[in-house]
Amino acid sequence: MLGNFKYYNPTKLYFGKDAMDGLGIELSRYGKNVLLVYGGGSIKENGIYDRVVTALKQHGKNIFEDGGVMPNPTIEKLREGCERARKAQADFILAVGGGSVCDYAKALSVSVHCGEDAWQKYFIDFDEPTCEIVPVGCVLTMVGTGSEMNGGSVITNHQQKLKIGHVFGDNVFPKFSILNPEFTYSVPRYQMISGIYDIMSHILEQYFSGRDDNTSDYLMEGLLRSLIHSAEIAVKDPRDYEARSNIMWTATWALNTLVAKGKTTDWMVHMLGQAVAAHTDATHGMTLAAVSMAYYRYVLHYGLPKFARYAVNVWGVSPEGKTEEETALEGLDAMERWMKRIGLVMNLSELGANREMLDGIVQSTVIMTGGYKILDAQEIYRILEASL
Amino acid sequence: MLGNFKYYNPTKLYFGKDAMDGLGIELSRYGKNVLLVYGGGSIKENGIYDRVVTALKQHGKNIFEDGGVMPNPTIEKLREGCERARKAQADFILAVGGGSVCDYAKALSVSVHCGEDAWQKYFIDFDEPTCEIVPVGCVLTMVGTGSEMNGGSVITNHQQKLKIGHVFGDNVFPKFSILNPEFTYSVPRYQMISGIYDIMSHILEQYFSGRDDNTSDYLMEGLLRSLIHSAEIAVKDPRDYEARSNIMWTATWALNTLVAKGKTTDWMVHMLGQAVAAHTDATHGMTLAAVSMAYYRYVLHYGLPKFARYAVNVWGVSPEGKTEEETALEGLDAMERWMKRIGLVMNLSELGANREMLDGIVQSTVIMTGGYKILDAQEIYRILEASL
């Protein structure tokens, strides 16, 4: 761990089948006016909405609603939410949903009292909040983004064709998150699998970088093994509580800042996936899956020792009698077989992309510099082409 | 992760060669009167004392001293410290030292204003603090206990021949800890190695329990691999920054509550080691090392699948063509070879124990119930005998 860093994560987590008990304990710390933020309304079908509303009423809260948060929350929605929050004189924002709803709630928390246009301030100028921040809590119903224990918030501006993430400081982290694995049972299979690969990719983006020796890499190998194991169980039986709970916990720790400590990180797969999404509107995790194999098989030659280590420590490949390259490639083959087994989308064509779009996607791709190879436009094109 | 649990860790960590920069940032949040708590005075020889005092003066603090905290802090010392803290009207307690100094500072923080006898309240009745708690910060100079990021505090009462630990809640956790791996360079070799095994044992005590599938176990396998790897480097070159930094980070995460989440734990090796220490005054980590192999070789038969998993995932043993027991035993053999390689004390005789003491040590041993086998007195005797 060669660098200097600070670690501080003030989010309180309540985990398990009884996690909702924590909601009451936490709500009592905040004011009466609660803005209840949620998405398309599936929480009204699966009973979670009723449970949350009951808890809010039991604690004497005034409930103000802000539903309809979309999978990629827009700046227009955010501006509308600010209006609602101000009118409600919201003391607290309770996000009930997945990563998008949590992301939106955090953006809202720093925008309600900011007095400037939130888009310009946070997503163009990357300013830090200087106004009062409305505290946020989360009841998580979908797993993958890790938004429940970090400061990340991604907002989309369709007019400007931009989808931008701001990683806010610890004062914007959710004050608490309620993690009940059973709340994720009703997530459709495609979304569950997509979420699993989002987690996998979060870990790999932080793992495949640097040549130093670092405890964080060992922690990530542990998280990866747990995820790989539990994913296979969850796709066979989505109601396997043990598997779903392990996946939920892994998702939180994959992106709550811990495993990046003391090391460099990559994030190129996310940049490729986000560029694909901008042109196809495909599901986030699937865009990552579709470009991963081509990307990793290409950069493997620039970070061979780490890819060989990955093969041995994560996929159980025996390195005996093999070159480092053979070992590394065997690891990626094992990863590819696993991805197919759990039902991930393995090519861009299936997500609606085609050869004619490639130049546009290349242009939309932000180039990161922390991985084993800094890509140029031609290399990005070749990787996307190999992913078609 | 089958259980319900809460995770909340409010300790802020500053890590790295520049970690001391964090001290100034944090000190500015607290009042003027700082009680500076430290141990035998080695920090005056290695320059850390001067650096801390300079920082305190720069931030306009009034410094009140409470040195001489012993390796096993006593209740008498604690009572004396309360006097000092009250006289100083301490706004903040800054602990500079290893686990004992941090432990002592936390006990002090809940005792200064408690108005009752701290021993009776916290270490006999296990009450929770109801009085004002003086905030604590740590500058860590020795690695192993994990006290820098948890609520644990162990106090010794020689009169009553008792050494008791209280695990306080998150309101007693240090507000911040300064973790500069270079500050641990001057720790004597024997103490460094002892600390390494204390870390190892913290992880194993949480790992060797339960039959469920749990992300925490995977995280521990990662921590163990990192520790085993870095320990071998550190004993060859104690000034290898990378190795010492990995060991320091591993120690913190081995016992800051994370890796026990959602699972049961054992802690029997610590009970055996503490009983040995009560009769020999031997160094904590070495007492754990001396009893570990006999304990694990005995309980292995009751938790075979986990011991076989340990062999494969932590020690790289190939299970091919072997019974589960053979695999498990090979793992313990590999562990024993590593323990000898890094210079741990492998038997009780070397720590001053002898056959005549065994009955007394058995009587002093608290029996835990979370491991793979609940021991009776005869079994404890046999394990201690095998450890002589």
C-alpha cells in the first residue's frame, strides 16, 4: 500500500431479513418531513412501499412523495425533485429502490438548497456542495451499483447527450442503508444477472491496475471468489437467501472505497460500456459484459503477471508447466465460461449495436489512464469490433 | 450471510507516510485541552513524541501528559488517568502507542466522567457508558490488536487476578487513527513477529466457525494470504515499507468488526493464550502461537470441510487425490512451517510454562462455544500438554 490515503465511511448498514427494524431507529434521528423517493412503482407491487410507509407513519413522519425516478435519472427530474423537496421543507430524503434511486437521492440532497443550477455546478464544474445537505437514507431493492454506501451519483442530460457521474465526499454518503436480501427477490432475472456483472466489473476495474503488492488486491480476490460462487447458485435459484445475501454484501464492499485504497484503478470497461449505452440505451451491466472479454484479452499482454495471478487466485488455474501467458489466458477462458453459464450478454450485436455505430461509440468513449494500457482510438475501435 | 447485523464504523483513518497531516485536520475539530497518553517512553527516542507535540502546539492545544501506560494497562493506572484527565479538563485524549495505549485511552474516555468505579461498571457489570465520553484519537506505533478502529478495551486487575476486555459500542471507537507504517519500524523484532501472529489469530478465530457460506470467510482468506506473504518479507527486511504497510492495513481490517459480519466466531485460542499469559506474563501473540497448532490439530476433526478449504484457499494445497483430512492436515503443516519460518514461539515451555502450571492454566481458561468443538477441561489440559 504505497500511497497516502484517507478512509472514512460513515454509512450505517442494517443487513438481513430484519434489516427494516433499523429504519425506525434511524428515522427517529431526523425531522418530521420525509421525501420518499422511488422509481417506477414496482415497490408498490412487492409490498416494500407499504412496509416503508407504515414505518414512516409509526414514527410520526409527514410523507411527501417523489416517485418515477427513471433507470438513468435525468436533470429535468432532478430539478422537479428539488421543487418538491423545497415545497415539502424536507428534513430527510428516503430513497427506496436500486442504484439509480440512491444516486438520484444523493444528487437531490446537495441540490435542494444549492441555489444554483445543479447540472452546471456538480456535473459540469464538479464543484463540491457548499449549501446545506439534506440527509439521505436508502432502502435497497436492487443490487449492483454500490450506491448505498458511497458518494457516487450519475445524472443524465439528454439535451446535451451527456451522462455524468460525480463522486461526492463522505458528507453526501447515505446516513444509513437498509439491506434486506429478500427485497431483491422480485428483481427480474435479466436485471439480477446484469447487476452481478456490474459488481464483478467494479472489482475488476480496481484489480487490474498497478504492479505493486497490496492487501486491497487480496481482498478483491476474496470478493470475486464469493461472487463467482454465489452467482452460480443465484441463477439456479434466485430465492436462495444465502447466495443473494452474499451477492448483496459483495456489491456494497466492491464499491464503497475500501478495495481501491492504496492502489491505482482502471475503469476503462465502464467507459466503454457507458459509451455503448449512450448509443443503444442497453442495460448497464450487460454493456460491461459485452466488451469485457475483448478488452481483457487485449490488455492482458501489458499486465501479464496480474492476469496470471487472477487466473490462479480467482479461477483456480494451476500454473504448473505453463507460461505466464498460457496461465493468464486460461483464467480469462474460465471467466468467459462462467459469464456464459450465468447468462450474460456476450456481444454488442445482441444489445442493438452494429458496425455502423462503432465510430460514434469510439468518439463517446472517455479514455482512462490507470489501466495496463492507455488505449488510442484505433485500439478502442478494434476492441469494440471484436465485441460485436 | 444468514444472520441479521448492523455495520457501522465511524473511525476515520489516515494512512501512509504523510498520515500525520491528518492529525492537524482532526485536532481542529476538538477543544483546547489534550491529554497525551503514551507508554514506556520509546516514542521519545524514535522522534514520534516530538512530532506529535509539535503538531499539538501548532494547533494551539494545551498539552497534559499521561505517560507510562503499561503493556497490560491496570485499573490503578486507569484511576490515576481519570484524575489527570479531570484536572486537565481534557477535551480530547490522544493515544500515541500500540494496542495497550489505545485500549487504555478508550477505557479512560468512558471513565473520566462516569462517577462510578470504572472496574465494577465496565469490566464486571459490563454496563454501557451513560456519561459524557471524552473523544479519543490514536497515533499507532505498533501493529496487531486492531484497537485503532474498534471499541475493544482490555484492563487488568492484578489484585483480583483478572484481565477483562469490554467491547464498547461505536460511540467509543477512536474518532480517528493515524497509521504511518514507518512509525512501526522501531518496534523490536520479537514484538513485530508477535503482533503478526496476533493478527493471524484474530482472523483465524473468526474464520474457523460456522458451516455456512459467507462472503466474510472469503474476505478473511484474502487478508490471510496478504498477511502470510508480507510477513515473510517483513521478517527478512523490517524496513520493507510495502510489507509493513500491508501488515498494518491487514491488522486494522482483521478486527474492526467487518470480517465477523453475518457469521459465528470462535476465540478459543485467545482464551487459551490469555490463560497462559495470566500464569507466565508472556507476550500475547506468542501465547497464541504456542497453543495454536495443538488446538487446531485437535478441532480439525470437528470442522473438517473448513480446514480443508483453509488448506486449499489459503495455503495453496492441492486437494487432488487426497482425503479431506489429508488436505486439511497438509494445510496445518504448511501453517506450522510458516510460523517457524517467521520465528514464532511454538511451545509453552519457551514461554516459561511447565507441567505443574497446567491445572492452574486450565482453571483460568474461559470456554467459548462458537468454535467447531466446545472443549471440556480434560481436552483443554490435553491441548496445553501437547503445546508444552
